[in-house]
Amino acid sequence: MSKPRLLFLCQCLPYPGDEGVKIRTFNILKRLAQDFEVRALCFFRRAAHHSPEQVEAAVQALSQYATVSAHAIPQETSRLRLLIDHTRSVLQQRVFTVFAYESASFRRDLQQALDTFRPDIVHMDSLDLSGYLPAIPRGLPVVCVHHNVESALLARRAQSARGFKRWYFGLQARLTMKEERRYLPQVALNVAVSDPDQQLLRQLVATAAYLTIPNGVDTTEISPLPDADAGIVFVGGASWFPNRDALEYFAAEILPRIRSRLPDVPVTWVGQASAADRAHYATTHGITLTGYVDRIEPWVQQAGCFVVPLRVGGGTRLKILYAWSMQRAIVSTSIGCEGLDGHDGQDILIRDTPEAFADAVVDVLTRPDRRQQLAAAGRRLAQSRYDWDVITADMNRHYLALLPKASR
């Protein structure tokens, strides 16, 4: 018998795997393709795919799992469109993402897929694409993924902003919550990436259907790195607000306390960063911002302590899963490891004040036995709990259960 057909709608082009959302989405798509014939409609960002050749290379790489088409985000090619989208969001009191992802070519492609591919189920990889939900025929089951509880993330960002930004992020938090309350009960299944996120969603709509599928890591492809006794590393682009806030917090509040005892400790921040940021943090704080790198392993290998000083965020932390897999000792805030099954003192150190965070980092860097114990326990946890094959073992069964009997 032929496989049931799944239409995969995605706010990103999930290749190459150079950021958390793309890594998760790629692995979910790969495993859904085991039981479904997949047609994928994806948006791509110019920051990640600079040329038509890069877009085509990504499409070709994904073609072993799905028939893929890629669409530009219209506002990325027009500053006027960007301004109009923000204005329409305010005037029409509708969340900004509805306008940001409105694309005539994507909408035509969606309608053609509904007419000719005739899917049995739809996977929507983010509620950012909620503007397309009214086009899905009634009775066709939709699974919607929530990589974060976006309304909560925006509310946290508003609290830390000032002036106009505080007002605007507060507005978008309220509009996003309105969108969540509207569509959570309308889709067949809402997928959260952590149990805390699922609880937040349930507080918005208790009667909707939910499932938690955590983020994962391929522990067969990521080998443990040899121990290192010097250096601090963080992984994450500085352009995303939670990472940016973590960088500022670490540089201003934590690092001076560490360097009062370890004056020469090197610090590396791995991920996309502007030239201005790279120059500023190198000169002012002695922090190396690498900018975009193809692989993080060479940078992580040089460091004895992996830090996650996040104060804002949601979902589960792929950066921690990768650090565990690479057998690195981790110091994190509670928010930084929220949603993970790590245990303070066993496979991770969790500290929420600058003083305690700095003390833990120094402890890891100066005590080899402590560092190696944390690192080895983290590697074991990644293998037993967070390997992608473990996480997705029952995922397809939940999708298949939503199909009409004739399509199963």
C-alpha cells in the first residue's frame, strides 16, 4: 500500500542545520518521511541562504525525504513591505507574523498542493504561519508545533525593554496570545517541545489536544570530545534576543567575577555576530565572538566549561543537548535548562545569581574530577533520554492516529 500523504508547512528551510529550529525541524521531517509521503512548502531567510544556489542546494539535500519548494519572505526584499507589515499589525490588531509570512507564491503553492497532492494530514511547523490555517479544508487534521510559547517569550522581552520597544513587544505579546487562543483548539494536535511549555499552552486553552516531543540530538554522529581544562564557551547567534541578553548579562555581571580569580581565562561566543559586536566585545570584555561557523566542535573542544546564562527563553535547549553529547561540563541558569531532565550537581550545575554562576564556572575549570564527572553524566543522559531515535520512537504513531480510517 502507498504511504499516507503529509503536507509539511514550514517557516524556515531546514537545511543546513546551523540553528536550533532548523536542526529540530530537519530531524522531525526526516522521521516523518519514514511513514508518510511528504510534500514540503518552506520559507527561507536571506541571512541563512544568501544566493539562489544556496537555496537550491538546501532543496536538493532535503529531496531525499520530501518534495520541497522554497519561498522568499517578501518583507526581506523590501523595507517598505517591512514597514507596512508592522503598521498593518498595529492598525488591524493582528499579530505581526501573519503579515510577515503573507506570500502570494506560497499561497498559490499551498492551494496547488491541496488540489493535486491531496494530503491526508498537515504538519504546520509554527503558528507563525497561522494566516494559512483558514485555507486548510475542514476535516483535514493539522498538527501544529510550538517551538516556544511565543506570547510568553514576547512578554518577557517587553519586560526588559524600554520606551517604544516595551510598548510594541507588549502589544505583540497580547496579539500573539490572542492568536494562540484562537487556533490552539482548532488544530487536531498541538506539539510542545517541553512539558513546561505544554503547561503554559494549557493555561491558555485547557481543552485543546497536546503532545510533548522534546528536542533531541544524534548521539551517534556527535562523539565525546577530549577533556579541556581552560576556557569558557557559549553557542548561539547574538542576533536572537535571548542569546543577546545572555551575552550582555554574562559580560557585565558574571565574567568580572570569574576573572577576579582566573584573570586569563579565554571566553568564546560561537555563532552569528556583526562585525561591530565582535570588535566591541573583544575590546571591552575580552570575549571572542566567532561569527558564523560551519562546525561548533573545534570551538567547544578548546573549552573546559560550557555556559548557558540565559534569562529569557522557552522550549528545550539544543545547545545543552549538544554540549552533553560532546561531553562538556555545563553551568546554566534555571531558564537556560528549562524543560530538560538534567539534575543539578549530577550532570549540570544550575545557578541563578551572578555570584553563584561565577563560582560554579571556576569550580568546573579548577577541579578536573568535578568537570569530568559532570561531562560523563551529561553524555550518558543525552544517549539514554535525548537521542532523536529515542524521542521520536512513538511520534509517527500519534500522527497516524489522526488520519481518517480510510487513509491509515
